[in-house]
Amino acid sequence: MNLTRDEMIRYGTIAAIALAVVAPFLTGNLFLLNLLSLMLIFIIFASAWNLLAYSGQGSLGHAAFFGIGAYASTLIAVNSGISPYISIFLGAAVAAGIGILIGLTCVRLKEWFLAMVTFGFAIIVQTITVSLLTPITGGWDGIASPRLLSPDITGYQLIEYYSILMITIASIVMIWYILKSRIGLAFSAIRENELEARAAGVDPVRYRLLAFALSAYLAGVAGALQIHHIGYITPEIFGVDLSFWPVTYVIFGGVGTLAGPVIGTIILTIIWEGLKMAGFTFSRYIIVGILLILVIIFLPKGLVDLPDKFYKWWTHRKKPEQPQAVLQE
């Protein structure tokens, strides 16, 4: 049976969702259930970064919005008594607001100039958190964050997992809708050729600012989800490593594609945790770095391009050899 690309994507999506739904029942290990929850959260985070890249912008400090969403949601939930299920989205709105302010000051910058600005911003936010805002944030010691669900509830880990799964699916659907809409077309036009986009009536500044706000919002949702899942927050959430992980996931999976962040996050998480269980510590960074280099060299479009390459190789392999023309004397 020959399937079209769209059919393969459709069936693959259905299979992935079905697997995610039944995954908790395939193992009774709470560690693995926690790992699955964190993996879903980082799928949202990586997808947020990818949405920004889709508009032709880069960020090396996305942990700033990840952390702002987490801190804002925690403080809102603690001081108002609002359920984390609501404060998550309020905290993300705060991250989006900060993202708009950052975007207003540097949205006209080119990709990597903007990336360096966001990198510096993440460092500034972390510094302010451990100095000026210590009475509120607890400094380096951090503060407790309300859990999504009370541990007193029977089976709360399972309910948390499905809550995070639903939010993850909703986030990906939202991104898919954006990319298929006129907004997504404008993002793509700006990324490919800004001058032609202007000639077509697209305002690059306006749409880049919108992409920045949407990306910061989703990053804030991911950060808030992680902290309410863990139950504690410290300024380490603004760390450099948290800014580089979504970049790594997206490049590994495929930049500018909907499935890229999902595939990259899942595969790298499995590799990372597998190496950890095998006894590798710091050498994990070397192995992952080598894998990333190999993907960039041989699969510049990411792992999402692997099925197409395999299909081309397979069809070429099955083609009968053409008989060589007989030279006439």
C-alpha cells in the first residue's frame, strides 16, 4: 500500500497520540512517568523556540521566558490562592508581556544579533531574581511552588501526566493552526525574503513582534508546568543550559517543521537518559554533541527528513537497471 506524505503524517500523529495515552499503563514505574511528563513539557518549550525560528528570528536566552512564566505563575498561585491550572496561563501572559517589551527594543535586529540580546537578557533576569527580588523569590534558595495536584489525591501523578499531555497537544494544535493561517504565511514570507514580504504588504516588525509574543507565551506555559510539576523553583531555571536545550532539540528534529521539536525532544531524551542509566556522566555531552554534528552534516533538515531520504533510497534501489546502449561499430 502506497501512502502519501500527508497520510503518513496523519497516521503517524494518531499513533503518537495513542502511544502517549497508553504509555503510563505500559509501565508502573513512577520515575518513567515523571520523565514522560518532563519530556512533554520540553516538547512545548522546544516548539515555542521553533515558532520564533519559523519567523526568521533566533533566541539563545529563551530560558528567560521559561523562568518568568514559572516565577509569575508561582507567585500568583501563592498570593491569590488561584489553582495552578489557571495561574499557569496567567504566568505565561506575563512572560508574553515581557517578550513584547524585549521585542519592541530589538525586533529590527537580524537573527543572531537578536539571539545575543536574548542571551544577555536571560542573564540579567537571573541576576535581578537573586538580588533585587530576593525578598519575593527567595534568592538562590528559591521558594516552594504549589503542585498541580495535591499528593494527597489518589493517583495524582497519573492525573498530572494527562493534564500535561492535554496542554501539550493543545499547544501543538495551536501552533499548527498558526502556521497554516495567514499569520504563518507572513512568518514564512519574512523568513524567506523580507524585501519581497514588504512588497506584498506584510509588515515584518509587526509579525516578528507577534511571533516573539506567542513564543514567549508558550515558553512561559512550559516553565510554569515544570515548576508546578516539581513543586519548587530556584533561579537555576534561567540557566544557560535551559536556553540551549530547545535549540538542540529543534535542530536535531528539524527546524521550521511542526514535528521537528517533538521528534528531537523524544529521541534526545531517550538517548540522554539511556546514557545516564548506562553510567555515562559528563561524556553524555560529548556523545550528544557528536550526534548533533552528524545530524547537521548528513541530515541538515533534521530527523524529520530521514523518512524521505529512506524512501528515495528505497525507490532508487528497486528501480531496474537501465540496459546500456550497445555501441555500434
